[in-house]
Amino acid sequence: MSTTTTINQVGGLYTISPTGQKLCFPLQHTQVAAKIVGNLSRVEVTQSFVNPFAQSLEAVYVFPLPDEAAVDDMEIKIGNLVIKGNIRKRTEAKEIYAQAKQEGKTAGLLEQERDNIFTQSLANIQPGEQIDVTIRYTNSLKFLGGNYEFVFPMVVGPRYIPGTIIDSSGDTDEVPDASRITSPIIPPEVRSGHEINVNVEINAGLPILNITSPSHKLQIGQTGEIIQVSLAIADTVPNKDFILRYQVATQETQATILTQADSRGGHFAIYLIPALTYQPREIVPKDVVFLIDTSASQSDAPIQQCQELMRRFIQGLNPDDTFTIIDFSSTTRQLSSTPLANTPENRDRAIKYINKLQANGGTELLNGIRAVLDFPVISSRLRSVVLLTDGYIGNEKQILAEVQSKLKPGNRLYSFGAGSSVNRFFLNRVAEIGRGISTIIRHDEPVDKAVENFFQQINYPVLTDIQVTWEGEGDPPLIYPTTPPDLFTAQPLVLFGRQISAIAGDLRIQGNVAGGQVYQKTFHVNFADEGNLAIAQLWGRAKIKDLMNQMFACDTQTGVEEITDTALTYQLLSEYTAFVAVSEEIRVNPEGESISVQVPLEMPEGVNRTAVFGEFDQSGTGFQFTRARGSLRSLSPQSASSLGQPQKNRLDIFKEVGQQLGKVFGRGGDVEDDIDVIDVVEPIPSLGLAVNVPRLELVNVTGLSQSETALLTQHLEQLNLQRSLPGEVVFEFTVSQGRVENLVLDEQASILTDIVVIVDQIKRSLLAWVAPATADGQVRIVIHIIV
């Protein structure tokens, strides 16, 4: 049996260069090569790992990719040897990787943690050896307001992890995979040695204008019709998103249809930018609630950018609009308890409120979202929610499920991200399900254009109630998104379709233009066997996204199976599939010593590390929480205890937070007196009140022994259910090394009306169960809810 030493402490692994610099290993270089043709980009990412030790090495690296990228290929290269990765069910891929690692074979495992967070694991790198991992994906370019935009994210920002800690890994009942999305951060005085180069080739078919990047210095060249763009030598540190923007020299309405056909059917992609303009006369009075993130990760430049945006938003509202402001961190506060009329006095009151905002504490976004969704409404008006945040949270699905289930019909949610490396997956998805639009700008970027676009969007979409119909032989194609979004000015409609029989037909798109007119456009879809192979991959990715959007509250058995089947059919990475590559020969001594290293990451540019982590531990071991303002962990009793503090209940913590708020905001003055703290404290179960509380009863269990079932029953009995109707829920999960994993709801066997609230509570309780060491394997449980 080999001996493995794990090195994953904050600060990572260091060696000294000849010049005396501290360098972090083992990731040395990332090379990004992108080719853009029309609306599509094909990207190849090569990560070079080197083992500087005398022992064999396992390297684990958490990194970002675009949230809608169709990742369809992975390989590892050792010298002249190339090992192709195979797509497998994720559980199978992990087993293959673990077996290869134990046998001394070199292996690579590529997994998806979120739509935009991935983990690359490499086992058994020989001493002094370099291994290159290449990942390939296809993506659509973003188009808005006349600009094409290509984005390559470079670093995963630190995530706030709410919930009750389950074990020493840092996983919680709300973020059970927290340890998989949390990497050590390189200390401020350390040079990582990891550099990134990006090369982009653009072939738009037309002259390209105004090539710019708000994030990086560029080198631009041209060969024939091909534009070559690369990073300047002095701008290769991977600590911010690479953003490339350009325009195409044409004034015509752009419409593109791409097709591909094979044994899986005919696939098509449509990119349509309707020739419709924003009509100011169509403005109707609206009610706007601004929700602004004031947690520690927003400190300095990001909060200042958000304040500038907010001031411009308040000053730009229409005369008949109403508004208020809610801000959140560890607690939630609001400017007013009801919507305010847009008067000079109220605008002045709002500006003073905005100017006094300070960034500290944790990102308790769920409380902020609930405050917005519960905020009093003016019955005659539709509401627009405007969220400003970096999205540095680990419980994205919990927030998305809340918005999805409780945002009222007709209301809209718009998201703004200000920073160098914001959580684009969350910001994009929350705006999509909120029927709004997402805007992301850097913390140092001028806000004028973003503000102008925002008011054109929020005042009225230009095309609504879009309907897509198929006219032709064969079954109607399956098109994603299944419900086309409303379009705002200069925003494209992007549709991906699959027609099983690949028979040509016409696709008619119809919608309502502001003012009552009808818009209509027809595309003739003629499938080509030698079409663009990427179109099939993008359709598969769009289907997976649509299915994932149905499982924000909980993974379901049907959904997981359908996503897995789609991902395997189209050779795509997903949360339930993974790429694995294994050498045929044994390359290291299975009985020898091995080192396992989690690659440390750069701190995103513009993020205040002291505000996020607390004071730096000068001993060199990394960051430790020496300030109350550190934002990476929720203030649960367990987390307080784990930080060496006396254990407190949530009411005590809430009181302390309130005292801190008093110090921050002070007393007296017209603005401070208007601030309301509106967080809701969790009910304390031991008040002795006689209430009829729903309870759970395990009625059928397979996969656990009688004693293990008794322990699970005791655990579930501690759950204090919120008000519910009687019913039955069925879960399946695996138990491994004391942890519940791969938890799915059998929605077809479950009988429950209040499914969102109750399932979330039971799910969290099951994920927090520390199972006995004897428990192992697949488990199915049937739970009755008795009222």
C-alpha cells in the first residue's frame, strides 16, 4: 500500500526559485487557443503540470470555464504519448481513476462541479515529469448592443458557504460539495509561477471593427481575413476574466442558421437579432426594488462600482416610478418598508443611503432574495428587481429555486455583476429565470453604457410572447429554450433544435412588438450531413441546461437519468458524467510514497483579501479568521465553534450582529433612523409552545441494516418541519465513508403538495447525516409526513 501525503493547506505548496522567489507548484502554464467563426467559438485549453518532487504526485486543480460551454473532449499528453479521455457516468469515472491511481497508472479525471466550475485531477505524475491536459469545448458568443463578446474566465473566486458544517472538510448541509469548490489562495507576497496565454483567431466573414478588451492589454495582428488577438506579455497572470469585444461592419439585421445531421437526427442553431428598436413612448410606470450585495467580497472597488451604478439608477428612474433599496450581507436592511414615490426628497434620501453602504460580513443572499420577494407591492404595477452582486456563493441552486418558485408572474429580475471574475453562471441564470437580463462589467469599467442599456431594458422589452412553430413533414423539433425569453433592445434570440428525422421544413418565429404590432420571421431549415459538428453538441448542452433548470430545488431521478443519457450520447461533460484517461502501463511504484497537492489559486483582481479572509497569518501557513468581517463561512453555531469561538445559538449571533450594525451605522440622522434590519431569525424549538408540528416517519428502507435505520430515524426526528400538508417522499442515495452522496428525489413515487419547502428541509437533513462506518452502498427510503 502506498503512502500518500496530502498538501492542501491554504497558501498551497512552495519551492524557492534561483532568484529567491516563492513559487507555487505544480501547475506551470495554461495555453488557450480559440477560433471564432461567425457566432461560434471552438476553444482548446492546455494545462501543463510539472512534478518538482522526488515522490510521485497527484495534482488537483479547480478552475472555471464559461457556464454554457459544451465540453466534449479531454486528453492527457506525456512526452509523445497521448491518452484520450473517455466520457463515463461520473461515479464510474471516479472509480476508474481511483483504481488506476492505486495501481500506479497515470490517470486524469475531469469533473464538473457547477456549470462554470470544474476539477482536474492528475494521479501518478513521475518525479520531474511534465503532463499536459487538453480540454476542448464549443460555445456561442454573446451579442448585445452591436458588440460580440468572447469571455474566458481564469480564476474561481472565493465562495461564501452558508449552512451547518457536516464534517472537517467544510461541507455543509446547504453546500454539501463546498470542499470541491474551495481552493487554497496564494498569499499576497507569493509569485505563483502560473502564467496564462490566450490566442484568439476571428473569422467573421466581414471586416471587424473596434477590437477592445476592458480586462487585458492586447496584441493584434491580421493575416488575410483572419484577425489574431493575444495577450500582451505583461498581462499573463490568471486572476481575472479575459474579455474580448468587437463589432462587425454591417448595418443589416443579422440572422444566422447553422445545421448538422447524423444518426442522432438533424440539429440546428438559429441566431436572430430582430430589427426592432427601443420606443421611449411605450414606457409605463414601474415599481423597482434594488437589492445590493454589501458582503465582504464587495469591499473597495466592487462596492464603489455598485454604489455608482445605484446612484445613476436612482437618478434615471421615470417620474411616475416607485422604488426602494434593500442591501444584504450577514443581515438584511432596507431603505423603506413600502415603495417610495420618485420625488426629489426620496431620491436624496436614497442617495444618502447608498453613500453610507459599507461592505462586510457574509453573503446571505437567500435572506436578501426572500426580503425582496416578500416586499409589499403596489397592485397596479409590475415589479422589477435589480440585483447587484459578485455572486460569490456556494448555494446557487438554493437561491435559484427560491426565485423560480416565488417570483410573481409578470415581475422581472435583472442582475448586475461588478468585478474582474464574478460568478457568471449565477448572474446569467438568475436573470434568465427572472425573465430579465444579466449585465456584467468590471469594477474599473465606465458605467455609462451599462446604465443606458439598463434603462432601455427595464422600461420595456421590444419583443414579447415569442412563439416558435414548425411547418413541414416529420415530428416537430425539440427546441431549447422550451419557452423563448422576451427580447430587449439589440438582444439576440438564440434557439437550438433537433428534428429526429432530419427532414427539411420551415421554422416560424412570431412575437408581439411594443405597441401591439406583430413581428414574424421564417427560416428554412435544410439539414446538411456535412454541417457544423458543433451544432449537435450545443443542442445537447442546451437540453442539459434546460433539465438542470428543472432541478434547482432537488435532483430528481428522471432528470438525472435524462441528463446522463444526453451527456453520454453527445459526449458532453455534465454534473453526472466525467472524462477519465488512464495509461495502459504502470508508471510509478504502487507501494511508494506519493504527494497529493491541491493547486492554489490567485486572488481575483480587485477583491480585498483581508476583507474576505481576515488578517493574514504571517507564519506562512495561510489565512485564518481573525476578524468578524470574514465572509467565507456562515455564522452557524458549528462554524463559530470550528473557528475556536464559544458555541452560540443563532439568536445570540443575531443580537451580536445587530450590535455591530449599530456601530457601523450609528444613531441619529435622517438616514440612519430609516434603516430597518429585516432578517428573520430561525424559530427556536424549545419555547414550550403547544403547536401541531408535522413529523416524519420512515416507513420503508432498503440498503441499511436495522441498527443503521434506527440511527437515521433518530437523526430525522430532530428535524423541525415547517408547516406542511401530509404526504410521502421517496429518496435514493449512496452512503460512502459516513457521507450521504448522489441524493435524488424519486418524484414519480413521491406524493406531496408542498414539495419545494419540505423536500429542501429533508434533503438538507439527509445530507447532514453522519452515517455509521458500517453503512455503504445504495439506499432507498420512503418517508411519510404526518400532520
